[in-house]
Amino acid sequence: MSHVENMDKTAVSSRKLSLDKYKSTVGEEHVEHIRSLAEKLSGCSVVHVNSTSFGGGVAEILHRLVPLMQDVGLDTQWKVIKGTTEFFNATKTIHNALQGMKKPLTEELKNTYLQQNAANASQMSLDCDHVVIHDQQPLALINFYRKRYGKWIWRCHIDLSQPNQEFLRFSAPFIRLYDASIFTMKQYVSSSLKLKEVAIIPPSIDPLSDKNKSLPDTVILSVLSKYDVNPEKPILTQVARFDPWKDPLGVIDVYKLVKKKIPDVQLLFIGSMASDDPEGWVYFEKTARYSGADYDIHLLTDLVGVHDIEVNAFQRASNVVLQKSLREGFGLTISEALWKGVPVVGANVGGIPLQVIHNATGFLVNNVEEAAEKTIYLLKHSEIAKIMGEKGREHVRKNFLITRHLEDYLKLFIQLS
């Protein structure tokens, strides 16, 4: 990623993409409909702002959404705020608290958060028709950006269904300044926020990205071989940050129960280490210690060369994908797995039930024992697993591809104009 501009060293460069390439996946009619919507916004400028250009779902979506917005004729930029380690520790605490963790809201935390947002506001140029601010890290920019010119939209990617109320009260005055807010599900919209305009827009995956495009078997097998994963033995995979909400230790508990019935099973944990998540290393080490000396548990990160193609290969090679989250805004990795025809055993929380339709595209579970039981069932009934995977792919094609996401944004921009 190149970061250019003066201390607006905040711009992220993105590759060119063409919407026309999606015709074979979503149909020509859908592509033409998107282009006709975009014509109504001709000459419109958009800027997306978040906290990191790599690692995590928001960055992943923006790497594809921004160039597609450019391709349909919107003058679109993507900028990343700057922050100290103290700031990102503070925003991680806010993130965790907004998802329900009991944390104290200290004066020091508030000051760190507000000072960094004020500093970013003074150094960024955000004079666009539509300013889309992603998540809690840059949420307070709106409070300090004095000469607001266009419509400001806050995009919340996290699970706000059971927030720590003290942190919600701290965030609410900033959220209310926005012209509109986007949430993944209605259940995340707290009535106490009293918002002006709310759009429900689930996230999406890009079927043509390196992480989701189809791969030849030779590539899949060479990736497995490189990381010493046996293609002849069953593979369970969880792709997620090393994070308390993703319950990595619970995943190992599931695996251990499965291993009692299916001794040759292997577990892959795949996570990227993001710059705005200092807590990641703590949970990586906890997971490593908890897995002990089990040779069939593989902890794989971008730091050992596991990037999009490798994740794609591991997902395609998996028999079952797990998502054992305790809270989950959406969980892009679920749609990624379903798109590849792999059934998912997911926790019945947050945005997971949007994707995992119980008994159809996988199973929703409430604890370690249920997760192990359903995983064993899928490993022992490969024909049923295959049918579930096929249904999962179709469900994602209809609901969670980037073309639908682009269309939803265009509709919101038109509505706000």
C-alpha cells in the first residue's frame, strides 16, 4: 500500500477494477442496473475513512469497493487516520466495550481518543459530497472537522446489540452528528441513539478477488504441502483475528472433542495481524500455549506468508469451517467459506445467522459441545456437507457479493442527495 500526500499521508492507493468483469457472476442486468444508478451521481465525490489499510474486514472491503466506485464514475478516495499505540489501545478498548465487554471509561482514555481525532481532523482534507467514516476509531472526526461540506455517514461494522452503556453514551453525541448511519443488522441499532437516518447494509465479499476466485487443484495442493497440512486427512479451519471475541481457545476445545471421534482431524487457525490491533499478539500467544504440542494444530498468519491466495486454498481444502465467535458484527470469512461450497458451523450470535441458515448452509450452535457434535456429523456425512455447501454458495451469490454492496451505497448516496 502506498501512502502518499503531505501529512495527509493518509491516502491509500487502490488498483483499478472493472464492474463489467462481474457480469458472468451476477448477470448483465444487475451490472447495468448499478451503472444506471451511478449515472444519477455523476461527478459526485466520495471519501472513505478508516484506521488501517490492511488486516481485518473493513480494509478488505475497501480495497475492492473503492475502485468499483471509481469505475462507475464516482470520484472516490480512501484515507486512513494516523494513531499512536496509546490511541489504538484506546480504540480497541472502545471496540470491545461497544461489543459488551466490561471496561472502565477513564478520563485518560477519553483524552487520548479525542486528541488523536482532533489531530487527524486538522490534517485531513475531507471536502467531499459523501464522507463515509468506518467504525469507532475515526468516529469523533466529525466533531473536530469544522467546515463540513457534504453529507457525513457513519458505517458501524461491529455488533452493537449488547453494548457497555457507558461507552455507548460517550460515543452517542458523535454518532448523532452524522447525516446517516449504516449498520449490518436492525438489531444493532439502539433506540437510545435517536439517529436521523439509518441504512441496513450487510458487508460483502468479492468473488473475483485473490481470496475468493476459483483456484486450480495444483495450487491448493502446493499450499497445503508448503505448510505441512495433509490433504488426505479431514481439515477444520477458522479464519479470524486472534481476538477474545473470536474465542480461539473455544475452537481448540471443539477440535479436541472432534479428535476423540475422528483422530486424524487437523485444525487450521488463520489470522492476519493488523496494525490497529495491538491485542492480537496477546491472543496469538494464548492460543499457541493452549494448543500445546499438538502437531495437527496449525497457527498461520500473514507473517509466515499466508496471504489471500493461501487463505483461499485452505478454505477450499477444508471439510468444515468454524466460526466460534462470542460476538460477531458479520464475519466475512463465513461468506468466503460458503462461496467455496464449504459448510460452516457457526455460533448463533451477531451477523452469523444472516449467513449460516441452520440445517441449510451449515449449523448454528450455542456451545462447544454442539459445535463438536455438528462438526463430527458433517465430517461423517460428506454428501450432506456437499449439498449444504452448494446451498451456501447460492445464498452468498444472492445476498453477500460486492456488487450488491456497491448498489446499496449508491442508493443511500442518491437518497441523501
